[in-house]
Amino acid sequence: MGHDTHKLEIFRGTVKFKSNVQKIWGVLIFLSIVTTVEVVLGIYKPDFLMSSKVFGMRLLNWIFIILTIVKAYYIAWDFMHLRDEKPSFKYSLVIPLVILIPYLAFILLTEGDYIFEVYQNGFIKWDF
């Protein structure tokens, strides 16, 4: 287990090997870049992202949610070895998560906004 294993990668008819060390560095660099973007946006909070709203929430918050989902997907893709599985198995795991995580975020944010409004302004009756 201590030796370096190689994965066969076929690219345009040629065969080349990609070592585990290269894959680990690629994962580290990708996750570091995405995390750095999140941290920089969290520190500076650009005005155009703070002032514009999408679905009742600041655009900056949506960017954080999307980047977090991208990181979670990439971690599952690499560390749970989904990239090496059959396509039907990959999609049976990924598609429900891509649908359910944003749905859960929408529900939590909608209900959280309602509770915030109740605490701030008193009882609010929703007119369905």
C-alpha cells in the first residue's frame, strides 16, 4: 500500500498513466481555489453581490451555497471514487443530491425568513 499506484487514462487514442500523487495534488489545488474564492468573497463582500437579490436572498449567499455544493460533489467524485463507477450508478447517486440539496436549502431559507419576519414584525398571515 505504500507504493505509488497508477491509473490508466486514455486520452485521444493514446494511453497515459496518472499517478495517485498527481490526483491528490489536483484535488488539493481545486479545493484550495474554491475555498479561497469563498473566503475572499466572505471577507470583502462586494456591494453588487450584497445588494442584488435572487429568490429573496442575496446573490452572495447563493454563490456560497453553489460553491459548497460544488466542493461536496467534487469530494464525493474523487474521495468516494465515483469517477471510476458505471454511469448509471454515478447518476443514481448524484442526481437526487443535485435536486434535493437545493430543495432543502430553499425550504430552510423560506421557513427561516418567515420565522425572522415573525420575530421582527409580529405574526404574519400568509395569503395562499
